[in-house]
Amino acid sequence: MLHSLIRRFEKKLAVEAVQAHCDIPCKIYDPSTAQIAALSVIRFMDLIADLEAKGTLSIADQATLSRLVSEKESHAEKAKHEVRVIWGDYIKQPQFDQFPDISTLVHNIMLTGSACKQGIEREKGLKLLSLINEFAAAFWATKNVDTFEATCPYLPEETVVYPKLQ
């Protein structure tokens, strides 16, 4: 609708149509938000498993389960979104040349993120984190930043790829 209004009044208002390669070309990209989202997915899966171990669930437990499932799915989608933004807005030909299989990696992240939304198997969450860690390592390499692996200092205490910042 806005485009049709602009076209209608373009000549009268002397408005030129403009385009950008992304919503706000701030050039700030960081895979850490995708990593935290993947860690959250694993943590929610762990909490769901804890509830499952109880056997019979009270109404309060059922409400907690509902919130955990909702948040797990939300964070899986967030992980996918964050990777898509970096892949779509930051990755250009020089990065494709450096990492020719990056699109396959991103596709696998999308599929695994969807699998995390569909189920509660911790292995799927671990796979999502592993793929996003691989993506993070490639991302930092395109910026000539070395990385290291460490266990995150909070539950679920999984291995994360971090940039070595000086």
C-alpha cells in the first residue's frame, strides 16, 4: 500500500524510491545470540525431561510444561532467525569463496532448528548447538578472528565457540 501511495505522489512530492540490502544496514553481526538461543533450547529440553520424570503432572506442572514448550520453540526459531540474518545480510561472495559449504551448513541449521521445535530430544538440541558453533567458527574466521571452545558458565554447561578478543 505504501509503495502505491509513493508511486501516486512521487512526481508531486519529488520522492525517490530507495533500497537497502537489509532492514537497517548497521553491519553489526554476531552469532552469539544464536548460540545462546540454542543453549536455551537444550536447557528447556532438560527441564521438560525433569517434568517427564515426575510421572503424573499437577495443574501447575502442566502450566510449566506448556510454557517450557512454548519457550523452547521460540528459542529454536530465534536461533534460526539469527543465523538467517547473518547468512543473508553478511555472507557475500568473499565469504562464500572462503567457506563454499556455508549454505549447506545454514540449511542444516534450519532443518535441525525445526526438528528442535517438533520434538524434545536433547540430541537434537545438541546437534543444533554443534552446527551453530560450526557456523560461529566460520563467521569469526571471515573476520580473521581466532576462536576457542569452552564450556559455558551456566546450565546446560555445553561447549561453545567463542571469539578470542584482544
